[in-house]
Amino acid sequence: MLFNSHAFIFAFLPIAFAGYFLIGARDRRMAAAWLAIASIAFYGWWNPRFVLLLVGSIAGNYVFGNAIATAAGTPRGRRLLVAALTFDLCVLAFFKYANFFIETLDASGVAHWAAVDILLPLGISFFTFTQITYLVDAYRGETRAYGFAKVKAEQEELGRKVRALFEGRGLPSVAADGFKAPGVVVSYTSDPEIQSGKKFIDEGLQTAAGVPLQCDEGADFKTFRVGLFGLEKWHNVDRTVGQLAAALDRIGVTAPEGQGAAQAA
């Protein structure tokens, strides 16, 4: 289901919004549960078979995370963390590289296994590494007795400040007001090495190219995206923004001349 499809615009989105606000008027926890169900339904629209993988991964990492948090910083916690990371990476490796491994063995004559076409689940790298971040934070003792409301406020503050930083450097946000998600900042750029992430990689930072909007954008359309995930970033908003600002300085992304003069004044 694409964001610009009729099914999303006229069916899924209105139902998801209506359900959230109607349920949220009575119980915010149930509204959050509704969004989780809607998200899983959206994910499963492409291939329902992978819903079980997604839900199993979430549940397994949640159980591991709780166990790790209770033993944070201890040898037992370290063993649990290694076990959880091994599990996540093995699942990821199977879906991403099993086809390549089988084809390589068959082509080299080492073994002749029947060809297996293993589909790559949508977003498996994204949700796997997001959960790995959660597990590491649990081991560091950063997931206990903190509260969802405080984490939510930190994430929103970080999103606002990163967007303001980019816009102050001539990298305007793709999202319009009211649609600026705090977790992922997508911005316009005219520099192909910023779009590809090369300049950020040279500074030890990871970004990604923005996806096409598929609404007749021109050939010169270039965007990049930055994921703002992890309690380490959210708990240290100013430090995170400061590190990103320093990286922009080093790669030569400064405020436009007129804007810089106005800010200095």
C-alpha cells in the first residue's frame, strides 16, 4: 500500500485517524494499542505472511529487553545481550543472504541445493537495528523507570531542533507543517554527496537518500533523511544537535549568506 494510493488515502488513513481520536478520547493506552494494530495491518498489506515475523521479533526483543534491563551492567546482562543480538542478526542474515549463499555454493560446485527464493521482508533491516538499539540501551540501564511521556517529549524536541538546524543551513524540510515526524527528518539538498550520504559517512555519521515522492517531481529532485532513534540521542538532545552541527561545519554546509548575516544581527 503506497502513501499515494487510493486505498491508503481514502480508506486506511481515515480509519486509522478516526479510530485513534475516538478511542483516545476514552483511553490513551488503548489508542496507542490501536495505532500498533493499524501499523501491523499496514505492514501486512504487502505480504501478510511477514506479520508473524514482525510481531515475533517485537515480542522476542521485548522479552529480552526486560530481562536485560533487570540485569543491566552485570555479566548475566551481557550474556543475555549477546544472545539477543545473535538472534536478531541471524534472522537478518538469513533473509538477506541465504539466497546468495545457496547460489554461491551451487555455482562453485561445493554443494547442489535446490533453489530457494527467499523473499526479503519489507523494512527488516530498519526494525532489526531499531530493536538492537533498544537492547543496548536496556543493557546500559537507560530503559527503566523513565516513562513514555518523557521519551516522547525528548524525541519531539530533538526532531524540532534538527529540522531548525538543517533549515538554518539551507536544507529545508520536505514535510509541511503539521506533518513533521520527530523520528525521521527528510530534507531537500542540491548536493549529490549529501543525498547519497557520502559526506556524512566521511564524518562518521550515517544518513540515507530520501525516497522519491512519486508525484511528478523533477529530475533534479534530491532529498536525504536522518533517523533520530535511540535513547542516547533523545536523552542528550543538545549534545546530539551539537555533534550534527559540527559535522555540517566540517563538510561546508553553512547558513546562506543573507540568513547568516540576519542571525548575526
